[in-house]
Amino acid sequence: MNRRTIRDLSEAALAGKRVLVRVDYNVPLSDGEVSDDARIRATLPTLRYLTEHDACVVVVSHLGRPKGKWVDSMSLHPAAERLRELLEVPVQFVSDIVGSDARAAASALRGGDVLVLENVRFLPGEETNDPHLAEDLAGLGVVYVNDAFGAAHRAHASTVGVAEHMKGEGKPAVAGLLMEAELRFLGGALESPERPFIAILGGAKISGKIDVIENLLPRVDLLLIGGAMANTFFRAMGLNTGASLVEEERVDMARELLERAGDKLLLPVDCVVAEEASEEVTTRSVGRDEVPDGWKILDIGPTSVTRFREALEGARTVVWNGPLGMFELQPFAGGTAGVARAVAEITRTGATTILGGGDTAAAVDQAGLVDRITHVSTGGGASLEFLEGRVLPGVAVLDEKEA
């Protein structure tokens, strides 16, 4: 995606100018404080670049799904407090979005200051891309920067409408440094990967990943499948899956994919099973053709981890989306952790490794290996749609680089 970034703007375009920055601070809160600040940290390079260039920064984000209503528990105030601690420059918060208080606070900013607005989804016009809200947001800055890859698949007022309005007035609408990195790594993997190129797909349902599989299959050298979605492939192979989650309506699709993929698709050969999904449960590792009646497949087995590790040896590009087992429960975290170690090892030897965000990042972080991956996407749904080959409206609307 050949889009302009903040690095393409001149000093004069930033110094003393109000810059509206869309970020993704949809962070988890606990007792009124941010419990995981990864998404806030991911925006620091962009915000530091802007403050160091003396811009007056106005930050807009969403948090949760308040559905156009003011919900105190979804306020961005805790995120603003955490940003102040991390950024170490003046950071203000205003409990307003486009009203008189927000306009006054934005107008009072000096170069290097940062203002965080309240949750933009408190306004019903955000998710409907209301043109009046977009115009009001555009009035808060003379430059628009989208650094919210995690929201780039949404055509909302703060991701698309405001950019269109500002461009109509001849004002820049560019990508931040996080957005640039997301597009560079994910786009590079799809368009010009160093080979061998291997994709790892997990998660619960094949239906949620079918478009990803269709888009990746002709591009990759090997596709590794794990998680509960592998169960549907097992059923398509005529195997007993016990009481495991299976998408019955997708069995025929899985069978067709198996025939089409041939040797490109690698499934688990064994699995960890239990009678129920809980921390205190008896587990067994069995071959994929030995699942007992009434038991559930909840992780890939040790032989499968070994086979996946061997398949990954020598890979130069890896894209991973979806955990390979119910990693939230310790008895079923071993498969994902084992493959994560293999991915971290090939990263050390120079491979480009990319995690698709969301549960994948959480699972690898739980294994203590997230810092040993080349790039961890901040956009779960957005990265998934990108891997499906879809155009993300929040990216497409940004200024194109000049040839």
C-alpha cells in the first residue's frame, strides 16, 4: 500500500500545527487502570516524532462498544493517564470530543503538547461515518494521521470520513509510523515474501479463516493448520473427533481444500484431549485417529509440535494468525508455546516473522516470546481482513505517495 506517512511531511507542515491523530487505544481496563498498555506503547514512535517536530497533537480513539452512548466505564481517561506516564511530555485529557471544550483545549495547545479526546464511539455518528461528525473532527486539526491499523477495516467518521473531509480541503491525510510498519510487514509478506514462505493458521473456526486460506494458499510454500479449526479437516478425512468443536456445515469445504492443497497443507498428527476444558482435568495425548468418544480435542500434540518445528526450519517468512489450542488453560497451552519457540528461533536466524494480533499475540506473550518476533500486529480483525486480500477503507483513503 503506497501511502504517504508523517515522514513525507515537511517541518513547516508540522511545527506549531494541530495534528489530529487517530490511534487504537481499545485497551483492557481493570479497576480504572490500563491492564495491558501494548497498544499505547505501539503509538509512541508516531507521537514522539510529532512532538519532537513541535506539532500540537490531538489524539482521538475508541474504546469498547458503547453504541453511541456515554459510558463511564469506557472512558479514555485511564489511557490518557498511561500515555502521560509513557510519553513524558504534557498530555491533557478532555471529557469531550468535538464540542466547545474539545475545541478550546485543542486551540490552547502549544508545540509539543498532546491532547487526548474522550471516546469517539460515545457519539452515534462515529460508526455510521456521519459527515457532520467528520467535519467537526476535521476542524480540530490541519493534518490528519491514521496510526490505528486495528480500526482501519472500519469505515467510520474518525477513520475515513475525517480523512476525506480534510483531503477535500487540501489538507494532508497520512499514515503514522505504526500504520506504516503494519502495511510494510503484512503487505511485504503477501506481495514479495522471502521464501520459503509459511503460514500458520489456528483458532476455533474454519469459517472465520476461509478467505485467508483462499488468499494465502496460492502464495505460500506451506500452510500449517491447528486449533479447533483442524477438527473440521479431521472430520473431512473421516476421523472420529469425539465431542470436539466441529463446523459440520464446513466439512465439505474442508474436504475440497484438502484435495486442492495437496502437500501444501500440514495438519496435526496427534492432539491433547480431555473430557472437559478446565485447569484441573486429566489429559491424554493421542493420535488424531484415536480420539475417544466423548473427549474433546483441545490442543495439538507433542508429535505435531515436532513436525511443525521441522517444517519451520529454514523458513524465511512466517505469518501466524490464531492459537493452536485453548492456550488460556495451562493444560492446553503447550502446542502454541512449542510452535512459538520454533518461530522465535527462526526469527533469531534472520527470518521475518509476523503475528496477526489478538489471541495470537496474547498466546505468544503468555509463552514469554512476543519480544522475539519480528512484528506483532496490533490489529486482530484488520490484519485478518488484510490477509484475506481485502482493501482496508482506513488505509485506502490516505494520500498516495507520488511516483
